[in-house]
Amino acid sequence: MRRTFTLRELARLAQGVGPGALPAGTPAERLAALIPLAAAQRGLSGPDQGDDDVVDPYGGNDALYQRSFDELLPAVTVIGAVARG
């Protein structure tokens, strides 16, 4: 579980990793370097872990799928920005 994150948790923890902490390199290399640094951030801040959950749209209507997408998009944006440097 040390290397397993929800997307929202990884995005939240990635924001606590300083920009200079990740090496120069490809986005894949930067993302690989981010994982242990993000894991080290666990427990340092006390946000409600429920904030890391995403609504499960399975079997729902289009509005529920849109809500799930809207919850995930900011996290994907943050992770992508960190990986690109």
C-alpha cells in the first residue's frame, strides 16, 4: 500500500513535494521519482481522507459520470503538471 494512491491522493501529496525535489528528466522519470516522495508526505497533513475519494459512476446516469470526471480532472491536471516539470 505504500505505493498505491487514489489519483486525488497522489495529486494532494504531490503538491507537498517541492519543485526542486524531482530530478530533471522525462515525465515518466519524474513521475517515478514522485511516488516515494509523495508516500513520504502521508501523515504530515491532516485532510479528511474522504476528500481523496471519487464518486463511483458505475450504473449511474450521465450526470453522475460528469461528476466523477469533474472530481478527477483537477487531480490529473496536477499530476501531469508535476510530471512535466
